[in-house]
Amino acid sequence: MALLTLPGVFSPISDSWMLAAALQREPIGPGARVLDVCTGSGVLALDAAQTGAHVTAVDVSRRAVWTVCLNARRHRLPVRARRGRCFEAVAEERFDLIVSNPPYVPSPNPDLPTRGPSRAWAAGRDGRVVLDQLCDEAPYHLRPGGAILIVHSSLIGEDATVERLRGAGLIDVRVVERHTGPLGPLMREQQEAGTVPSDVDEEDVVIVRGAAPRL
């Protein structure tokens, strides 16, 4: 699917396509409710919309929200786009599937950036500021039997994600896909800044899946 991205919006890369493929293996379709958190260009939201699902895309960036609307209109797909961090724009809503490619690159700054393109990747010194919030709050936004798919680098702790989702009440939590490769440009930059160990040459990009218990 050809996508347009406004200046300052992160274009899809390998982890986006990896998660998109995993989304397509989920049993969603007409009538399902899907939420794409940290949507960026909207690639995951648009993929879900192609199945006939009712899709909401959320991002903290205004430009990302505009980009989703632009791409949805261009491809004639119904996607509801909302601005907000994590789940604040869908506070009382529940979904059959939540997908997220959140910011997960460690940064010298402990706080999240409030403007600029780094909002798409910078996630505090341990790379987990957004990810931990997603793990803690996701169970409150899943329907019974619903699932969440999150993609991130093994450098920020895949076991921590699994345990956090389990601790929040999800079941059958596990890594469902893994791709090993050289560090990407953003991780290399942070290696030079000292937030990623200097002796690391490779990383695993993993997809973690968890499910809400059925009633």
C-alpha cells in the first residue's frame, strides 16, 4: 500500500511491516473493533480497515493524525483518527485488537520529547516510557478474548514486556515473532550517545502478543 507521510511523521520501516503481517494473521473482520496506538503514518490502521473492521488510530502528533486522515481518504478506507497519548483519546472504549509500534529507542533525556520528529522514537533512558504505559493500561481497553500486539527491540527487554502484560492481567503472553538483524540507524545514534551498550552489534525485533481472558 502506497503511503504519504507529512514532514516530521515517521515513515514505515521493517518493524512496521513485520507488525502489519502479524495483524493480518489475527481473526478480525467486519464488526471487529481495532485500535492502532502510536499510529504514525497509519499503515497498521489502514491494513486493519481493509478487513472491514471498525478502526481507530491514535497518535500524540497532530501531523501523524493528519497523515492518517490523508492516507485513509486516499485509499477510501474508513479510519477514525484521534490525537492523544496512548489511550487517553479512547478512555472508555474497548477493542477486539490493539496494535502498537510505540517509540522504543533509548534517549539521553529521561522525559518524552514534546515536539519534533523524535517523538516517534525517543522513549526515555530505558526506551520503555510509552511501552510500560501501554502494557499497564491495555487490559482496560480489550474486550474479553481480545488481543494486543506490540513490536519493539529486544534491547529494551522483551521479558520485561511479557511480565508486565502478565502482571496487568493478560494471558497467553509470549513473543510470537522475532527478527534478528544489525542495529538500525537510530540505535546506532544512541550507541554513540551512550544510551545503548557499545559492544552490541545486533538486535532482535520482537512482537509480543497477549490476550484478555474470556468471560
